[in-house]
Amino acid sequence: MVARDLLGCILVRRDGTHVLSGRIVEVEAYTQNDPASHAFRGRTPRNDVMFHAGGVLYVYFTYGMHFCANVVTGPEGRGEAVLLRAVEPVEGIDVMRTRRNRPDIELANGPAKLCQAFDLGRAQNGLSLVGPEIQILPGRRILSKDIIRTPRIGITAGQERLWRFVLREKTPRRHRRFAAENE
DNA sequence: AGGGAGATTTTCT
DNA sequence: GAAAATCTCCCTA
């Protein structure tokens, strides 16, 4: 599964003036035959990018005020993506601080938070992940024993699928409880 | 430290 | 018209 491989990779974001980067520490997988997925009910204007061939970014607007970003992973027409839920800031932390105006632990430890920190919005929907603005680079090898698997967050259907993957180290604060239960 | 509620608007039924 | 792949504030301990 691609989701596991994204853990530990480095998300790089370049705009005209800044270079931001962060280590991916939490992701969720969504497939087409998955009732929790935007792709489940077919292709629409909103989720169109999710059906593109893999290697592009799918950014969607939700809850009337937030953006979330996904890595599209399927072949053309399939509707498959991995939601980026949290990164550990590496470069450009000062820029993230001004954009987020929150304690450092909360700069990018949630799907909408990292979009705000990295300035991902409608304009980035469909962008290539090998282009100048956004890249995902390999990071250090992650051992499967350092990956925690849990139900996905914020969904009502498909909870039986344990498709949320979190790096054991640097577990975001609100997931400490689950991590402890699985020691 | 943890839980609950409100915010706010797009999207599709 | 209802629900949404969420965040932040405010409350209680």
C-alpha cells in the first residue's frame, strides 16, 4: 500500500519566496470501493482530480472553512488517494508560525493545519508532485514496527478498515492515547 | 489534559 | 436541506 511508503517522506513546498518542508508522520488511505471515500459515489466536479493518474495533489474544501490535501495514487479513472494528515516541520518553520499563529506542536499536526502552514488551497488542486511547487522526496527507511495502524478519523462509514497510519515516534498529541493502548 | 460545542459554506441528494 | 476525510475556544478538573 502506498500510504505506508509515504510515511517518513519529505513534503517540499516552494512558492516565489519560501521553501517549506516537513516529514510526513500521519496518513490515511481512501479507495474507490470505500464508503468513506469521496470517490465512492463516482466522479464529480469536486473529486475529479482524485480520478487522475497518480502523482498529483488532490486538495478539497471541507467544513465550510478548511482545506485538506491528498496524494493521488491510482491509475487514470480509478479514484484513489492518500490523505496527508500530519507532518513534522523541517524547513520554513518561521513562515509556518506566522501563517498558523499557534504553538509549534500545532503547526502541521492535522490535515487542515498542514494545508494552512504549507499554503495549499484550490490553486494547488491537481498540481504535479514532481513539479517545482510541490515535491515528495524519499526519507529515511521506516520499519513496520514503527507504524501504528488505526481506524480513520472523522468518518462514519468504513470504520472497520484500519487505514490510518501513524509513525510511532513523534506521535501527534491527540493520538497518544491510542498509541499507548497499542504498546 | 480532555471533552464538548460552534464556526461556516461547498457539495450533492 | 443535510452532512461534511476539521479546528479552536472554552469549560471543568
